[in-house]
Amino acid sequence: MYETHYHRASSIQDAVKLKQAAEEGKYLAGGMTLIPTMKQRLAAPTDLVDLRHVAEMRGIKVTGKTVRIGAATTHSEVASSAELAAVCPAICGLASHIGDPHVRHMGTIGGSIANNDPAADYPSAMLALDATIVTDRREIAAGDFFTGLFETALEDGELVTAITFEAPAKAAYQKFANPASRYAMAGVFVARRDNGDVRVAVTGAGSNGVFRHRDMEAALSSNWSPDALASVTVDASDLLSDIHADATYRANLVKVMAKRAVAAA
């Protein structure tokens, strides 16, 4: 790796200040993407600002049905939270199947969201749960946050500090995982609120990253059942084709995962 300077931030304000002072700094959370990228010499930040010890960016707080998860909270902590499981077990289940135990104990929810890998799991949960992404500068609705492959609405130097959402009445996540990486070749998160509002978000399959499937939402709003999706068509022209699966296969996977998710919910 190239030479870099390491900084351990003690607060959000400290982290932002350290990043601003750096020539070409990067925030470091779990390092699941950044460190391998640096090892391949595809990134060479002059400074790394470690966020893992910022207490205000860690932890899970549930007040009634309102959930707040600190951005530096690990996948393992999300997966094992009894407090979170009591109101939204779907997101705990999602976190429990990210990568392997090593990844889950290092990777963070904020890092995953900020990176916005098209095969990552959390972006689908954020869209389906109508979450709010909290940064050091503002609050961004999930629908406005994810803008494309590895692209978000974050401005230069802006730091994700927390995620908030209202727990739904029912929700579940199902994915068809790549057997090697455990990334989603197609993952679907479904959520239904007390008022009948339904959201269906798809990850791992879209050519432009995570997206909502409006036709599935309409079908499930009328009939919350896997059978309601039988007549829904998934357009393969908007989906990814790669060495793992072509767009037609992914279109079928999206429909199958959506049915499984509704059944699980």
C-alpha cells in the first residue's frame, strides 16, 4: 500500500475536522471496501480518519417504533440486537447474512450505505423502510440518497452519522447470495405499514443499483400474499448481466425472492 497517515477520531466534529485538514483524506469505518481497494493501489488517500471509536456514531436506540442506528454500528451488532429484533426482526435477519463472521464484526451499516455497492444488502432495507440518512450536515430521505452504482447524494467530506426509521407492521428480506462472496445476486426487502403502505426494494439486480419495484408494491397493497405477485412482470432490460447471472435469470430471481420475502413476513 501507499504511505498514509492514520488518525483516530474521538467525535463527529473531530472526524470532520481531521478530514478537512487532510490533502486527500478518507473516512475509515470497517474498511471492508477501502482497505482492499488500497491494497490493489486503486486508492491512495493521504490520510485515514478512523470512525470506530466515535461513541456518538455507535449503538442502537429504539423508542416505541422509532429506530435509530449509529452509522459505526457493526453488522454483528445489528444482527444480535434484541431491542431491534422486537420491532423490526427483518433488518436483524438481513445483517446476519452479510458476508461471514469476520465481515460482520468489522463492517458497519454506515459504511455499507455510503459505499452503495449495487449488490449490498442494506440499501434495499433503507428504501423499503423509508429510512432517513442522517449526516453531519443534514437529513436525507433514502429515496433521494441512492443515486446510482456506487453513487449517493453525499457531498464531498459529508459524513453519515446515523440511520433512522419507523418500524413497519411487517417486513422481511430474502436474497439469492453469491456462494463465494455472499453478496446478493438478487435481494428483495418488503415492508408493510399499519396504514397499508407497501414498499418493495430490490438490490443486487438493478443496472443502476438499488430500486423500488412499483408494480409489486401495487399488487401487494391490494393483496398481501405471495400469490399477488404471480402476474407481476419483472423487466429484464433494466437488470444486470454478468459472469454470475444474466438479466433474464436475475428477473426470475427477483420475483422468487419477493415471494419468499412476503411469505416470511
